[in-house]
Amino acid sequence: MEAEQYALLYQSEDRHWWFVGMRAIADAWLRPLIAERAGPLEILEAGCGTGAMAVHLGQWGCVTGIDLSPLALDYSRKRGLEWLSRGSVVALPFPANAFDLVTSFDVIYHRAVPDDVQALREFARVLRPGGHLYLRANAYDWLWSEHDMQVHTARRYTAGDVAARVTAAGLRVRRISYANTLLFPAVVSARVLARVVGARAGRREVTVPPAPLNVLLLRVLSAEGSWLALRGFPFGGSVLCLAQKPGSGERGAGGGH
């Protein structure tokens, strides 16, 4: 990711409708899991970026963040995060069975992740038996934009792509859905228009819009959380997957590792 993108993320993640709304959507799937557990969780934020999501996850336990970028980790420290490590998601520097929950938000798409299935195997390795992975990935190759170049995108996914990779890593898919569905027509229109007129979208996509528009978009996106708590969407701008590591003595759907 370009240095400018890290600065923009750090400045916008606490207020931008997309980031705030996606945290609300993550909560819709994670809260029921947290309610099942006794006591605080050991959580790994795999690809913590500038740290806003790791701070949010801290309400449920002790969060360890890892990122390959020293710049990202510097921004995370500015948010007060202490349990940080520099490293790659394809070779996590943690022992097996160390975490109750692994989260990874728009990370495995990156060109710094040469093998996305290997990254998922690493997530499975560090999960405790019965632990969960919450994964978000960007959807559809045909949505490729200049912003993808800015953030070093190597690949985009369908829900089927994600399910196949998660299964191959030895995890059991519990839920999978698209998200950012209600605003999807606007997303597609904006991407198509940008291609036609040659607009530079990289900065605009992570800049907080005027307050009234930001509030409106946030309400629309956050509303998806109520729907996703019970059912899924057949299309959208992101793919969400909740997967579980088999308990002791069980085999994963993909045969383990």
C-alpha cells in the first residue's frame, strides 16, 4: 500500500461511513460468538493496518496485531496499541493454538500475500480447536479500479472463491455472505464512471465525505448488520466468511494440515 494510503486510513477510519459501517456488520456476526465464550478472548488481528479495528476488537479481549508494514504499525501505536508484531500472514510468528479468534479484514487480496491459501492455513494453525476466523475480502475482479492499484490489490474474490480457499485450509465454513449490498449499484456506477472519464479515485474512496452524506451512507450500510445477523446477501462489494477450526479429534472440511 502506498504511504499516502496509510495516512488517509489513519485519518478517516474512525469516521468514514464504510469503515464504521463495516465494524457494525462485523459485530452482527461476532457478538453471538462472544456471548458463547466465558471470559475475555485472545484475538489476533491479522493485517492490523493503522489499528482502528484492533482497538474496536479490544472490547472483547486481548488483541494482538500483526502487519508487514512498519508504517502501519507506527500508526497503530499512535492509537495506543501495544501488542504489535511485524510479520507476514503467510508465516505468523505465533505458536499453534494461541488464539480464540482470528480476524482479517481486506488482507489476503494483497500482492504482499503471495499465497492466500497459505495465509488461511496459518490462521487455522494459530487458532485453538473450536476457535473462529472472521474474514473479509474484496469482491469481484470486474470491480477493479485505480484504488486497487493504490492499495496493491493482487486479486478479488467471489463467495465461492473464499469458501473453497477457507475449506482447503482445513477450516469449516459456518457462514458466508456478501456485504455492502444496498449501496452496490452506486459502487458499480462510480467505478464505471471513473473508467470512462479517467477519474482518480484512490484518494476519494478513503476521504470522509461531507457530514450529511457520511451519516446517510453510514445508516444504509449499518442497516445491513440487522439483516446479516439472520441471513445473507447474494451479491455485494465485499465477501464475509465466518469459519471454525475443528475441535480436538475432528478433521476440517479440507482435511487439515
